Amino acid sequence: MARAEAIDRVLEYFDSGGFLRDLGRRVALPTESRSGNSTDQQRQLRAYLETEIATAATRLGCTPRIVDNPVTGGGPFLIATRHEGEGLPTVLTYGHADVVPGEAHRWRSGLEPWRLVVEGDRWYGRGTADNKGQHSINLAALEQVLHTRGGRFGFNLKLIVETGEETGSPGLHALCTQLREELAANLLIASDGPRLSAERPTLFLGSRGSVAFTLRVPLRDGAHHSGNWGGLLRNPATTLAAALATLVDGRGRILVPGLRPPSIPPAVKRALTDLPVGGGAADPVIDKDWGEPRLTPAERLVGWNTLEVLSLAAGHPDTPVNAIPGTAHAHCQLRTVVGTDAEGVGATLRAHLDAHGFPMVEVEVGRKMTATRTDPEGPWVRWAAESVARTTGTPPVIMPNLGGSIPNDAFSDALGLSTIWVPHSYPACAQHAPDEHLVAPVAREALQIMAGLFWDLGDPSNRPL
């Protein structure tokens, strides 16, 4: 009955308003993160670690400390550890204190980013879904498991909370490399991103990577009259459109061999069988003829690369004049899966464009994130899925990796961990947008799921060791 008692404790915490109070207090702290954070923003981020996370970690019997970022200008980290004994499994958990800018002017009437507003089942406020609500659920579940077991977990606990995830997690990979021994663990259990749908508990085991790049066609200074010079001057917009058409076709299929991934591994294909994608009331309708042919929607989203043109500009887009523009540019993104040579994207693009007669198109490669994926048939994944099913009565959706990108490589590559992410949000949560919200029934169920997971980790009869 002890497992059930731990779950009852988290339900009481939620139903009594305890979770709402804790999350409301955390949302009220404007922990915005952006490139070149001001002194005040840095102060807010550090204060969140010191007042909220360090306090919560101390209640868990952990010893917390603030660690400066190894990258100049990057925000601080909090690391906390609790060692119960040799021979016990060690879990690392993670969260991020920072949020995207509040943009109060874009929220609808009655809502604001730094005040938690409850409307039915929706709890509005910046960070409710990403990531304050999610790491608050995990910290609360840990606390109730600790109380239920009489002051013990039955495992060793390590916690890392960063303050720069929304700006690409500067310093996280370097810190994990530097502190590899201190952060050593058997697995990562953390929460970020959305479930497949609000109704489906989900596990994802890594994420697609991403490579941002810009194509520029800087042909000449200024514009020239299209009547006087048309047919004599190369048009940079036309050139750029033609260059893009050699990278990805009109149905979204990547045409450059070096930008395509290897074939989808059999274990990943099995995990994606019958995996539903989209279909929610707020979801867009999937274009069945878009993307790599002969793949299911789930395989296109989770198991394959995609090349997206995010913006395209030349001249004055909203007020065109009768002139040939002098320059054109396109901001693009390649989402990658494991096995893609992300480091070689710039060289691949340069060689391809030169071979197709576009030496005048410049390539600028920007921020990269590494693709990661834990084996979907591995022992820790089976253990976690069984635990979630035991709590909810339904097997969770298992996604080999998230379609988006998170800094999972710091844990899977730098620390060599199996990584299991248990998201507590849903696709229409307005993450990174106005009116961000957490859905109360999802949060309530998530508390139960995490209490069950952490209970089972401390039970020798319910873990794969």
C-alpha cells in the first residue's frame, strides 16, 4: 500500500491547492532569458535558483550549490546531490528556471505573464508549461515519496537546473563534461516539451537535433529599375528561390544526400508503429503528400530529417517597387535525427550549391543542437513504461525522440546516460507564445505518474538492476 500512499499524498497536495500556490509563486518571478541578459535579468535568474530550487532541494535532503557558467555571459546553474548509499541506483533530474520573454502586450485581456490565472482547467502564466510547471511537478513528487518512505528514497538523487535553456543552453554540455564524475548516474528522468496529446501519457527518449543556416545572395548595392535593367541583371530573389529548390522539392523532400539521414532503425520503426500524430482540436491538418514519401506521419516527424525555410526576403516584401533588389536571404533550419553529420552541414551545402551553379549564394551556419536517442527497447525504458502503466492503467506512448530539440546531448553524450523524458504539457499549450498555460488534469495525473516512477526506482523489486 506504500506506493498508493505516495500517490495519495501528491493528490492531496494538488487538491488542497498546494501545487497551485507553489507554481503561482514561481510564475510571479520574471526569469526571462535572452541573449545578452541584463544585470537585472541575471539577478532574477539567480534569485529563482536560490529561493525556489535550493529551498526545494534542501527539503529533499540534498546539498545544493550555485555554479557559475563556464561560458562567459551564460547564466548560473544549481546542482544538488543526495547520496543514500553505495549499490543504489542514481537518478539525475533536470529543469530550467528561465522562460522566454513575457510579451505582456500580446496576452489577451485578463491574462498576464507574471500572474497565475485560473480559468476552468487551464492555468495561465509564463512558465506554467515551460518549464516551471514541469519541474515543480517532479520536485513535489520526489518530496511526497521521501515522506512516505520515512525520509529515504531508496536511490541516490542528483539535480541540475539551468538558467539558459531558452537561449540554447550555453555552457550546459561543457559543465556536464567538467563535472562528469559529480553528475554520474544510471539514468536521467526529466520533464520538458509536450505529450503526444493531453490525453496520452508519453515518454520520449531524446530529441531531434537542429542546424540553423542562412543563405544570402548579396549581388549588388541598392536596387535597380526593373524596366531599365530587367533581363540584364541577375535577380537575387530568383537566384535564391532556384537554389532552395535544389535543396528541398515542392513537396518537402530533401534532395541533398548529405542532408538526409540513414534509414530508420528497426527498433525505432517498431516504436513508431501505429503512433498517432495530430488530430487534436487545436492541431493543424497534416498534409499527407508532404515530406519524405512512403513514410508514416510518425516516421516523418520522429525518425527523419526535415529542411524548413523559416523566412525568405528580398526588396521590400510588404511594399514592393518596380526594382530588381540587390540582395536576398533565407533563414533555414535542418531538423536532424541520430546518424546525420550535423557538423558537416555547412560544407555539404557549399559543395552542393557550387555543383549546381550557385557559387554566388553564401552559406552561414548558425546554432546547432545534437540529435539523441535512447534505445526504445532498452531495460530502463521498459521499466519506466511499466511504471507509468501501473499508475494510469494505460501504457504510455513511447517516442524514440521528440520532434523538436532539447539539450539532451549534455546527458546522453557528455554523461553517457540513458535518458527518459516524461512531459507534462500538451501540443496546444501556447509554449513560447502569448497565453501559455498548463492543463490542471494533466498536471494532476503527472504528479501521480512521477510519484509512481520515483517510488518504483527506490523499490529493488521494481527496477532493472
